[in-house]
Amino acid sequence: MTPAIHEALRIALAFTAALVAAEMAEIELTFVAPLVAGTLMVNRTRPGLVLLLPVLAFGLCLVSALLAELGGRLPALLLLLLAAGFWLGFRLSRRTASAPAALVLLVVLAALPDAFLRHPEAVEQVTRWLVANTAIASAAVLLVALLLPARTPDPPPATPDPPLPDAVAALALLLVTAAAWAAETDALLPFVASVIVLLRADGGLRSSARDRLAGALAGGALALAATLLTELSPSLAMLAAATMLCVWPIARAAAEAGRWRGAAAKGLIAMALLHGQGLSELYEDTDERFGIRLAGVIAGLLVGAALVALLRPRPAAAGRTAPQRG
């Protein structure tokens, strides 16, 4: 087994194990577990930081509850604090070590304050779901690291390539988040998370804006394939087999040091957003839930791509040759 295949197997196993374990735990928000597990594996996050993620998730839920209370009285201050939080999230996304934590920070701040403001009675339950999913992701990553230790050293840090300056990305996400909150969409989480997918850097992984969008769309298509395969024989065993089969192409790309590694990181997130349904094989409304989430993801990717195209800095014009004096 080559080192690249070995690394791809590690990524695919962690992603699949996190999803299946979250499904077995009978909790909601199960897309969080594979989303976090895949991001941790691609970024080769150190064990100490992996263990701290559930604590971070708990703290962010408390912060979101406080922001929700603040939003009811001082909405302008809430927007200012959210902008600062988004800026921090995009800044932390530049570094490989902090990229997974930054992803959790951005997604939580973009979705939970509004949810807690509208449904304050759900704070305890949502906090339990988020912490449980994050803990499952951490456990899956640590277990895979124990059973299949990495065969290659961590890649050297690369210069990050954020599609937008951090402040611009934070303001763009704030505008999108405020609009989504006002619209009271049923697919808030997958929508804002998909926007974040295209706006943020992935540590030291490099990819063009076009590759980011292509990777995310490929992840969505593979999630659809995995869901259709699971529906042939709804069971956790079939879910695990279908997930492992469909995530393998993305894991292979993420394990290679080529052009598509950064795009594969986007694909893992998009696949997690669509494929994690919350005991999907037992729900009667799986198709409806998947359809709502699919619409949210596609809309988020299109909005994110449009923001990158409109706001990204233009390359400096080539210097003009000075006119010669005769």
C-alpha cells in the first residue's frame, strides 16, 4: 500500500466512522461529526487540539446563547460582535493547526445565535447535540490515528491562499447571515456553511476559486450517490459501506499533494453537509429532509461563488512601458 493510499484510507475511515457513530447515537446535527472528522484528518491536527474541540464547541454554544440574548436588546452590537467573530474565524482558517477549530467557530456563530433567539428552549438540547457530534469526530480521528498511524510526516506549511481578505470575507458573511436570519430559511445551517466553504482558506491548502466550487459540487454529487445507495437497503451497515465507497475519491484527492487537495477539503465538507441526515435510514421524511438540505447547499455554494467573483482583489495591472523620448 502506497503512502498516498494509506493516508486516503485514514481520511475515509475517520469520515465514515464519525458519521455512523453519530447515527447510532440517536442525535441530530449528525453532519457535524463527519464534517469535523474530515477536516481534522486533512489538516493533520495534533491530538491535543483534537481533544479540545468538544470543549470549544461547548464554549461556542454558551457564547451563542449570550449573543442571542444580546440580539433581542441590542441588535447593532450583536452584528458588531459577529463581524469580529467572523474575522477571527477567517484569520484562524489560514493556519493548518487552527483551521478545524476555525470552521466550527464560523459555522456555529453563523447559525446558532439566531436559532437560540427564536427557540431559547432548545439551547440545552442543541448544545448537547453539537458537543456530542464534535466528541464523536474527535474519538473517530484519534482511533484511526491509533490503528493506522501516519506513514508520512506532516507536509511543510504552505502560504495560505484565502479567496478574500479576512475583513472582506467577514463582512460578506455577516451580510449573508443577516439575510438568511431575516428569511427564516429551513436550511440555515447547510446554507451558511456552504457559503463559508467557499469563503474560507483551508490552512495551507491551495486551490483556485474554480477548484473550490468544483470540489464542493463533487462532494454534493457523491453525497447524493451515497444516499441513493443507502436507500436500496436502509441499514447502518449499508450506510457505512455506501459512505466509504463514495467518500473514497475525495479522500484520494485529499491525500495527494496535487492540485485537487484543497478542492477535496471542500468536497469533504459538502458531502458531510448533505449526507449526515440524523438516522436517515429510519426517518420517513428522509427525501424531504435531503431535498431541503440540497437546496440550501446549492444556494450557499452559488452565493459563495458569486461573492468570491465580485469581491476578490484584482491582480495588479501589468506595468506599462514608458514612452521613449526621441
